[in-house]
Amino acid sequence: MAGWAHAIPSLTAAFLASLVEFVEALTVVLAVGTVRGWRPALLGTGLALGTLALLVLALGPALTRIPLDYVQLGVGLLLLLFGLRWLRKAILRAAGVIALHDEEAAFAGETALLQSYERARDPRWDAVAIGTSFKIVMLEGIEVVFIVIAVGTAGGLLLPATLGAGAALLVVVLLGLMLHRPLARVPENALKFAVGVLLSAFGTFWLGEGIGVDWPGADWSLLGLVAWYLLVALAAVRLSRARRSAALAAVD
Amino acid sequence: MRTLATILRELVGLFVDDGSLAAGAVVWAAICGWGLPLLGVGPRAEAGLLVLGLAALLLENTLRASSRRPRG
């Protein structure tokens, strides 16, 4: 029964985090395909996906050979830092302290940049296009790989985490094929907020297991940690918004 | 060499956005894991202190960032 306490948050965290990362990668791949051609855009994407698959195949089994206590401690700490980074940024964006991420602006900026480069002699082997697609899919994909491996190995739940990430990839690829434009309507900051809450809760839980704390309710305390971080983050948004207004008023 | 530095920077960037929040979380985890047991704090209380400390760090950090005077 307690397995569900981990499996559902694992699947949800992997799905939502991967969705955000794939949407960002899709924006750049669409820009590359539109400006420089689809063949090099898809070639760069394929090369990056292949490299990422090799990384998962190499790292996944290697991590299972390390004693679980060390994995929980190391992965928990990294997951906590990763989650707090996302949550901090999402709080500051929700409070209006930093600007929201705009996929349409990112698409326009990437398109203009790609147009400024010289055309390749052979458009099938356009190094700029292949390199740009490869780089963005690698950068965003590394985060997905980390989340899947971290959430999966620390709790022995690699399957639900992989299913979550796979489902997100499928959703984004299908939407990309149907729409052929950036997915600007995805509520990215709300997703990042939710992912930040989930990953911070997972990170705290595994870190606690690694350092030997005694969680009340054992595995079920993970759900309590999710609720706790949600409350803290919502309070942080309210307080940050008020602080920001006061700071702006002081400047005026 | 420059490529290696870029890769390293990207890797660190995955986990660290604001250095003080990351450093605070690592230090607090170390205190909860190794310092508090030396003071005789039990594992159940450690769990509570770990969670409270991390939440306090996050709150303090976001409030400090919000209070910064806007540029321009």
C-alpha cells in the first residue's frame, strides 16, 4: 500500500518535470526546423536522444551497485538542491520578482539568431542546425535523465518514473506535430511550481532516510512533505509579492 | 578546456541557482545528520528540524530576493 505513496508522486514528478523540459526543447527544435530545415533539426535531436539513452543505460545499473544508504544520501541531497532551485524560481516568478518564461519570445529570438548564420553549402549537413538541436535536447534531456534516475533509483521506482517521462515526451511530440508552433499556452510556471514542490519533498525524504532520521508514518510522510512544501511555497509567494511591492514603492 | 568548463558550469547550474540557498541546505543537512545526534537529539526530532530548517531557508532566500531594490 505504501508503495503507492511513492509510485504516484514519482510518476507525477517525472511527467510534469519532463513536460516542462520537453516543451522548452521543442521550441528550439521547431525554430531550427522552420529556419534551417527539418532534416538537420531531427538529426541533431536523434543524436542527442541516443546519447541520453546511452547515459541512462550506463548510469542506471551503476547506481544500483552502490549501497542504498549512500544512494539515498547523495541522490536525496542532489534532488533537494534541484527541487529548491526550481521552487525558488517558480516562487519569484509567481510573485512578479522575475519575469515569466515566454515560449513565443524564445521562439522569435532563436529564429532571428538562426537566420543570422550563413547558410550551409549542403542543407542536409547543416552543422549550425544539427548542433543547435543537439545542444538543446541534451541540455533539457540531462535534467529529465537526472530526475528519472534520481526519483527512480532512490525509491526503487525506475519504471513509474520512466513511464512518466515517456508519457511527457509522447504528449509534447504529438502536440508539436499537430501544432507546428511553440506550446505557449502551457502554464509553465505552475508546472515548475508543482515540480519544485514534489522534488523538494522527494529530496528531503531521501536525504532524511540517508542521514537516518525517523519519519513519522514512514513512507506516508512523503505525502505530508508534499503538502508542507506546497504551504510554505504559497506563503512565500504572498510574502514575496508584498515585499516586492514595498521595494518598488521605496524606489518611487 | 573551455568546453569542459562549460559542461561543468551547466552541471553545477542544474543544482545551484542561488549559492546561499544551496550552501545553506547542505550545511543544514550536515548539522541534522551529524551535529544534532551528538547533542542527543533523537531521530524523530531530527526529521522535524530538518524539514523546518529547509523551509526557513527557502522563505528567507525568496524574501531576501524580493526585497532587493529593482535595477533601473
